[in-house]
Amino acid sequence: MKKLSGRRIGFAVTGSFCTFDRAFQQAEALVKAGAEVTPIFSEHAASIDTRFGKAADHIRRMEEISQRKALLSISEAEPLGPKKMLDCIAVAPCTSNTLGKLALGVVDTTVTMAVKSMLRNEMPVIIALATNDALRCSAKNIGLLMNSRNYYFVPMGQDAPMQKPSSVVAHFERLQETVEAALEGKQIQPVLI
């Protein structure tokens, strides 16, 4: 029996556009493992066209992967917790902006509302970090969330230390095993690679 068979996983996408392809591949892997994936997009991820693609195409791709309509507003995300619609949520990619809001309890986007909605039921929140300032201002937010209940991190490391010495990106290929462990209340190790 597959560990993720029938598990309901929210897949929240924030604006680290250069990592969308790696993140979306992991959404596909979760579906192949039997999970029911619900796509959730931050307002920026859902509306900004970049050199990495058009926002509408990204939404369409995630809806095709999951065979579910993406949640694109705070009002669509709010019922996730009260109605117990998910078993966990993965924020992949998670920008430093979203990370900071989560660390401080700010709820002003679709993704932060989805996370808050899950935390009310003490459900796991999996963070796949992708930010150029992880080892600067965002380091304190990483520390805050690592010391908070129900938060789990996909293993991460510097992606280009000579060119971008403060940048850290999750090893997206480890997202599935991080989700599996988080559903058992465990953080896979090592977190820093």
C-alpha cells in the first residue's frame, strides 16, 4: 500500500517563479503516489507573467496535474481547516515573503490563509523554501518556524554560493519523503545539505 494513497494534500505555490518547474514535478509525483492534490496559488503566483511563463499557464498546468480547480482567493482557502478538507499542506515554492508572514502570523494572502486554516487543526505544514535572502533577513524566520509546532522543512541548501551567497533552495526532489514524514509528525534529516 502506498503511504500517500488517498491522502489529501494542499499544494500552495508562491512567487519563486524560477523554481515552478521543479515544484510542479513534485506535485506530479504526489499524484502518482496516490495523493489527492489541491492546488493553491498566492495572488502574485496567480497573476504575474514572467520569463518563466504566463500565470494562466502555470495555473492550468497545476489543475491538469491535480484534476482539481486551483484555489485563488482568501475566501476559497478559508474553509480548508474548518471543513477538514486536507491532511497537510506543502508550500512549494515558499518565498521569503510568505515565510516571514507565516513566522509572524500575518494572514493576507490565499496561501497564508490556507496555512492558517490548516494550523487551526494542528495539521502539518511543509515548507519548500526558495529565496535569495535565506541567510540574511529571512534566517530569523526560518529559525522561528523550525521551532514552531506543525512546520516541517524540505531539506535545503545554497544553490549558487559564489554568485548568491545568501540564497537557499529546497531540494524539491525530497518533497514527497518530507510530506510522508510530516504526516507521521517527523522532520526528515538532515535539513541543511
